[in-house]
Amino acid sequence: MRFGYFDDARREYVITTPRTPLPWINYLGCEDFFTLLSNTAGGYCFYRDARLRRLTRYRYNNCPLDSEGFRVYIKDGDTVWNPGWQPVQTELDSYSCRHGLGYTVIEGEKDGVGARQELFVPKGELCLLIRLTVSNNCPVKRKLQVFPYLEFCLWDAMDDSSNFQRNLSIGEVEVKDPAIYHKTEYRERRDHYAVFWANRPFDGFDTSREAFIGTYGSPARPQAVFGGGCTGSITHGWQPIAAEQFDLTLGPGDSESIIFGLGYIENPGDEKWESTGVINKKKALAMMARFAADDAFDAALEELRQYWEELLSGYQLYSGAQKLDRMVNVWNQYQCMVTFNMSRSASYFESGMGRGMGFRDSCQDLLGFVHLIPDRARERILDIAATQFPDGSAYHQYQPLTKKGNTAMGSGFNDDPLWLIAGADAYLRETGDWSILDEPVPFDNDPALAKPLLEHLLRSFRYTSSHLGPHGLPLIGRADWNDCLNLNCFSEHPGESFQITGPSEGPVAESVFIAGMFVKYGRALADICRHRGMDVSYMMDAVAAMEASVLDAGWDGDWFRRAFDAAGHVVGGKECREGQIFIEPQGMCVMAGIGKETGQAAAALESVKERLDTPFGIVLLDPPYSRYYLELGEIGSYPPGYKENAAVFCHNNPWIVCAEAELGHGDRAFEVYRRFAPAYIEDISEIHRTEPYVYSQMIAGKDAPDFGEAKNSWLTGTTAWSFVAISQAILGIKPTLDGLLIAPCIPASVKSYSVKRRFRGAVYVITVENPLGVQHGVRELYVNGAAHEPGVIPVQKAGSTVSIRVIMG
Ligand code: GLC
Ligand code: GLC
């Protein structure tokens, strides 16, 4: 069942009922000011950091669901309604929500009155703009009242939801028509305030939640709206809000619009005040003036459209397959940008208060946005590398504001160092910017320890190759990619961290997954070094030795084992009662080409198909763990079928796509892709429940009672890897150090497609033909009409448009 549809021409997802299975959200903002917005205008906004600079309040895990946001009440006689249905939930005569690229439009109609809310964050501005257009679609004059409403957060979202003994006494506002200023803590150390304004004078306002909503009231029945209107309250402490009232009279066919804005203003210390206790509003007034008129609003929206148009034009597919085109051209790339901006901080599943930026998460996100914003990818790589320790290990997380490593979490996640190579390699292949390798980068954020980036990559390599266990496989430390496989932690007490309890430097527990990574990214690093004329024989020896260890101790007979635990027991093998086979090493080892010649790679993927496949994607392991095992860690803390304990953990499904493509299995690669690609499962939205336009982190596995139900949408490494899988592994457009390689691996039934791709300043118009119906293999290649030997196409002149014709066979 669907709850909307894709409008491909406008690059929007149109939701046609407010009763979606969960709030379906969008992200507004692409620089410093962000808003999360649901299809009923729920959500919240923040400046840069979702924890430390939260402008509006949001209660996660609340009931009723999604109760805070940017709502507008419309009072028409005795009827009160919202254009987005929530929170009053008056039945509407029509409703739609269009989530577009960086903007959302919500429209409702009731008894001949239409209301439309357009929301976006203008480029280069620190504000959310909302235009409300109310129209009278009937033949008689209408008198209406309109009330926008939002609740302020007292800046630090964590403190805001816990420190009530202080917070209920500190709230402060100022009102100067047509704006409400939220200035809590501005009297002391803060140099910022928020402003909610309208582009015309209001007919009433409230800033006290109690006055507007009522002491025992609810946003579903605000006392001021249902009663006699706003009361002009000025809050002192308690809960500061912004509510405004506008009395409208609309003749038949008339419509009126009001532009609202919610802005963040910072003042230098010596310019904080206009007079004693009165905040300096100069910047706020200037912001309000910039968006006073509809044409300014429209121009800013148009600028945003242009921005996205330009950004997405770097990779466009014309396959004739609607669902595929919309994933590749719009939604997958859009989600990659959102993960770039948010990392794992703020979604409807991540509170914005928890983790900072993950080392491995950020490196992998990069794989999905490097072609979109190479300059910012460069900066990101250098930031991440600066948190590496001199011995090559890495902080697992770092804070986006300070860019410093998070000492509470520390290091010891032994896959982390190798992801840095993955990120840098992707950047080099995309840009050819070799200068990044010479860029001096601190270790542990200490400039005195700075060394060129290349040295960081070499230390990542060395750290792994010098921390091997009894089988010659890398020591796992606290965990590898699977944060929940904690083989050295042994946590026995509730509330302890599963990851950082206990010794992390276990000398026995090893990871076959990291071994696969070492082969894959060790080779990538060797290629880079070879380019620089360095001797790489020692690297290739280490890689070969690792490959041999994987094929020996890491091989279980029909698939790759997962690990050895601290007692030296196999994890992910036939002798295990539960957790016999895991997806991660099958994906990573085959992507690395391990066992390709010997047939073990093919056998491993066959086992994945037999043991882990489901109609909703490939589960992480089988059989699930039925209880908590001290020696395995968090993994067994999840009930069977959820999260790392045998859900379809979407992130590693694209690894299987890439692995299948590595073996030339085009039919199967695409089959795996389409099972979890959102646009393909739109029809089962009532089961899947999360947004049908973005990837979720997990889908409940076959052992869960609600098999097929997704959670943790938006902020997941799935999006970057899915883009790699479809754009590089399947469609086969692969950036290499020397140029572009076109090596498709597609279903035999695909006859042709074309891709327009920007690469190092030139535009490649690539047409792929498949006259014989093969799954891989290139027979003929033409560059600008001239025959070219199949293989890498050397870098073309920046500014040029190159036409490439590929004939498979
Ligand atoms: C989460 C984490 C990621 C980890 C994965 C598997 O997605 O963000 O770092 O690899 O879970 O545990
Ligand atoms: C939990 C989650 C996992 C995440 C980790 C790190 O273990 O299950 O997905 O990666 O926390 O925050």
C-alpha cells in the first residue's frame, strides 16, 4: 500500500494522506541552519549542532507522536484545523505534502478554504522561512483567524529536557510587533537569540505556553485558539513559545499570504544590547527586511532549486526504468548530502544529543558525496585524519564543533584506520588531486605532530598489519564495523557501555572482516603509493599473507568465518549453534577479490543466497542469537531479528551487490539491489513504514514478529554504499586513479542506458549497449567516435564534453 507517489519531474515525493505509518520527514538547510520537518509540519530546528544550539523543542518518544513543530491553526467559525492535519486532526477535504530537495509544501483544504505552507531554509541565511497562503475558494466572504505556533528550546537540548529546577525559571522573551524574540540566557554568557517574525503586524500574540495552550490543555486544543484569541502574554520562566494571531477577511476567490521566519542571530559581545536589558535587534531587522516580500521569498527558493539542479547534474542516469532513475538521479544522492550534513546526529531516530561524528561513518559517507562536493570531502578527510593517533589507531568519534576526538569513547575499533584509506582513495580517484597526500595533518589534533596525509594512510596500514592475532588475522579490539560484536568487553552490568567496558586490547580475538578490508584497501593504498614511485613490495607481501590467512583460518568450508573470540573459538562457523554465518565477511572478502580464483568467493555468495536471503533483503546473520552471550557483547542484547542480531542491516546489502558484481553476476547484483532500494518497495509502505524515498538503517528480519518493518531512516551508511553499488558496481562508471573505467555488470535483460557524469571537470556522456544480452564484459569502446581499447579512458580536458559508446559482449 502507498501513501503517496513520486513526482519525478519536480523531484518531489508527494504524500497524499497525513496518516502515514510514521512521520515522514524532510531536511531543510544545507549549510549551518537546519530543520527537520515531517509531513504534518512537525519537527524542529537548530543552528549547526543539534544538541548545543537547538532553537525549537521536540519531544522524542512522545505521545501523541510528533507533537511539536511549525504548526498553523486556522479558525473558521467553530471549526479549527491545520493545513497539515496535526495537531488538531480535524478531517480535511484535501491534503498533500510535497517533500522536495531542501523544501516542503504542505496544503490542506477545509470547507472551501485552502491553506498552503511552503517551508525552506534559504542559502546563506540562518533562518527557516514559512509562507502561509490562505485562499477563499467559495462565493461568499470569509472571516478567519490564523495562528502560527512554535515552542522554543532553551538552547542545549540535553539540558532542556532534564534540568528543570533551573530551566523553569530562566525563560525570557521580548515582543516587538511583528516579531517575538527568544532571549533565554542572553543576559549572561550567550551571544545569540532566536526571532520569530511575520512580514506584517499581528493582531495578537502569546509567548507563554500556559496562556496559549491552557494549563491542562494540549496543542490539539489550544485554549487561545478555541477561546477568545491570543492574550498578549509575556512569559517569565516556564515554557517560552511564539504564537501569533492574524485576523483575515477574504472575499470570494481572494487569497492572502504571510511570510514567517524563524531566525538565529549572533551579536558580538560589545554589541549585545540596544539599551539596558533590551537586545540589539539590528541584524534581526535586516534579516526580516530581506524577506519582507513575496518576490524575495520566491527568488531565494529559486536559488535553492538551482543549487540542487547544479549539484545533481554531475551524475544523471537515463535508463528508462522509472524507479531506478529516481533513486539514482534524485533520492539516493539527496540522502548522501543529508548524511554529509548530519552524520548520525539528528533524525527522528537520532536525538541530536548523542554521538558526535563517527570516524568510520564519516569516511564511508564520503564515498557517496565525494562526486557532489569534492572540496568539502577534502576538508572532511583532513578533519578526520587529524583525530588519528600517532600509532595509526583512531578515535572512534569526534565532535563536529571542536573537531576533537571524543575521549570518553576512545579508540580500539580496529576497522577505523582502514576506512581512512577508503575515504582518501575515493577522493583521489574522483578528483586526481594528489596534493592532498602532501597536506600536513596533525595526529591527535596536536599540530606539533603534523605529518603529510600520506603518512597517516601508511600508519593506518601499519597499525593493522602489526596488530595480528594467532591466525595472522587482524585483532578486532573493541569492535570492527559491527559495533555490537564486542569480543573483548564482557559487560555484565546494565547501563555499562557494551563497547568500552573491559580490555580492548585482547591479544586473541580476530576479525575476518578487517582482514578483508586490509586486502581491499591495502591494495588501494599500494596503487596510490606505486603512482608516487614508492616501493610497495612490502605492502603487497602483507596483503598476500593476509589473503592466505583468510583463505585458511578464515574459511569455514562454504563461507568466510566472521571472527575468533577471546577464547579462540570461531564466530560465524558451522560449529556454532547460533550465528553460524554473517554477511559482513562475505561482502568484504569478495569485494576484495579473495577466493575469486579458487571458487571460494562464488561459494560464499551462494551461501549468502541460501542462508541469509529474504524477500525484504539479506539478514546480517543466521541463526539469530537467542540470548545474551557475555563473550559476544551487544549483539545478543537485541531480540532475534532486530538490528545487528539478524535484521536486514541495510548497510551491508550493497556490499553483496558489489561482491556479486565483482564476480560478474549482473542479474543477481541487481536483484539484491532492488529488494532494499526504497523506490522499489514503495508498494509495501504499510509494512516497511519508513519513508519510501530514503534508505533506513535496518529492516526487521525474518525472525522478528514484524518482519519487513524498517527503522532508523535517513542517517545510515546504506545511502553512500548504495550509491557506490548502483553507480559503480552495476552501472559500472568507475573513477580510477588514471581516468574513468566503464565496466557495467547489469541484468542480461537490460538492452541499453546512458549516463551523464561530470568527472574532473569534463562531462562524459556515456551510452551503454547490450545487444547480446550479457551481464558483463565490454567488447567495443568508442571515445568521441574513435575506437578505443576497452579499459580506462584517460582523463579528458576540463570543460570538454566527451561522448563514450560502450558495446557489451
Ligand atoms: C551503526 C553505526 C556504524 C556501525 C553499524 C553496525 O550504523 O553508525 O558505525 O558500523 O551500526 O554496527
Ligand atoms: C548500538 C547500535 C549500533 C550503533 C552503536 C553505536 O550498538 O546497535 O547500530 O552502531 O550503538 O552507537
